[in-house]
Amino acid sequence: MHYDTLCCIISIYTVNISKRGEENIRILDYLYPSRCPVCGDIISPRQHIVCPGCVNTFQVIKEPKCLKCGKPLEQEEQEYCFDCTKINYHYNRGYALWVYDKNVRKSIANFKFHNRREYSKYYIQEILHYYKKEIITISPEVLIPVPLHKSKLKERGFNQADLLARGIGESVGIPVVEDYLMRCNKTKAQKRLNDRERAKNLYGAFEVNPSYSTAPFAKVMLVDDIYTTGSTIDACAEVLLRTGVKEIYFISLSIGKGY
Ligand SMILES: [Zn+2]
Ligand SMILES: [Zn+2]
């Protein structure tokens, strides 16, 4: 059926039942179904952002956690994870919401690669529920989403980290600066590389937008969706320090385990 004909039929039908709001919602559900970020099924009723039965599926990171990167630790008496005792990261401190397990991995992959932008509502809500207090206490001057290379942005249509940063920023009243950092060379997918290869792959991957002369802020919070070895966040932090930023924090939707 021709697209215009379909739209015409839908609009006539919508007008006919416009007095019955419920019916309209059902049509919207049919045309643009909202999916659950956990199980991927269509959510009903539409105003929910996650199925009631899926609410506690993702593992929220609890104490003990690493004082530097926020990874969950195995033992109470540990202060830092294995990586943070070995590596001297450029950032000050970071926080993460969920353990990056197979459920979270699937959800984020659908969010990014299958354009499930509606998942961001649940992600933002949960980040704020667990970390609003910390973000307000740190009170960074700006939130900086980890940038995508512009060809990747074009292909995907949105930057997942930017979407998260905007939701967080709106709620806590902190501006988002998405054009300060730029991803300059096209890096290889990090997944198949080992730690050393990852760090090397990211060296020189970020730079500051030349339209800024000096950093107009001293304290920033980076925002990203996944923290695994920390090399992406740290490559950003290194560039920020070089341009005069003094304190760098991060918030990540998910993180690997610290053991
Ligand atoms: Zn569900
Ligand atoms: Zn750590």
C-alpha cells in the first residue's frame, strides 16, 4: 500500500475515534510500540517504561565497590579493584549503575544498534535514582558525553552517551557540552583487542574541538554507556587534563566486574 494512502486511512480512523482517547493510544502503540529495555517485548500499558516483572533484572552495583572506578569488588576490605591498583588513571573518580552482564549487554546493543532510543528513559531514571545525590555533591560544571566519530554518528543517527547526558543534565540542572571533545580517528572496534591493544588503539583518538581556545570549565563529568577496561574514559580524561580541566569524574550506565 502506498505510504500516503496508509497515512490517510490512519488519520481518518483517528479522527473518527478521537473522542475515545484510549483507542488513540492503542493505535499509537500499534504504530510505534514501546519496548521493554530488559526483555525487549512490547510494553503495555504504553505509559510504563519497563515491564513490572523485569524491574529487578539488571544487577545494580552495591558496596563493596572500587573507590576509583566504581567496579563491584569481591571483598569488603578491598578499596580498589585490580586495574585501579595497577593503573594510574587520569580521572578523579567514577560511578557506574549496573554490572555489564549478558542482559545489560543485550539491552545496550539493541538501544544502540536497533535504534531503541526509548530505552534511554529507563536508563536515565535508574542512574538518577541511584546517583543523583553523588552528581549533585560533585556538582560538575558540565556533563560531557563520550563522543562518537562523526561517520558512526551519521550511521547510528544518535550518540547514546549524549542521550544519557541530556536526560541526567535536565534533571540536575547541569549543562551538557557535546562538542568540546571530538573523536578524531576512526578506531577499531575495541571488543577483540586485549588491554594493551585497546589503550594503543585509543591513543590520539580524542581531541578538543579547535573552536575552543582554553577549557571554559575546571570540573567535568564524562558520561558513557559501558566501562570495561577504562581506556576510553581515560583517553578522554587525558585530553581534558591537557587542556586545563582540573577535575574529571565519570558516570557510566554499566561496568565490568573488578575481579
Ligand atoms: Zn520486560
Ligand atoms: Zn577500580
